[in-house]
Amino acid sequence: MVERLPRTAGEYGDRTEIGTRITVLRSDVPSLARGATIVYDSASYTTEELGALAAVTYTVDERDEDDTFVAAYWVTKA
């Protein structure tokens, strides 16, 4: 899942910006390293999930949260 959400930024977490976060099933993607490239192709997803986007390439910034079933990562467009 791709989401646009508020993200704490700055050296001391003193500001908020809108960031892009992806959430993946840990069973499908056990781990993503910082700098890894991810390509989302709208042909693989429904229009409701990604809109009418063409393939979009993201670079992983950092892991946001994870649990036993899912992991979320902050990403930027490559």
C-alpha cells in the first residue's frame, strides 16, 4: 500500500512534512535496506489503490514501523 502521510522531520523532529510511506507484508518482503529501489506499476494494482499512475520508482529512506505481519517504510520518488 502507498500512502501520503505527515512525517516528522528535522534533526530534532521539530517539523512535519508530508511523506510517502509504503506498507508491505513481511511474508512477501522480509526486509528492505536503505537505498533499495522499489518499482510500483499501476498495471499490478487497482485504480483505487494507485490511481491512474504509470510505473513509479521509489527509493527507501528508512523503516517507519513493523510488526509480525507488515513493515512500513518511508520512501522518496527516484
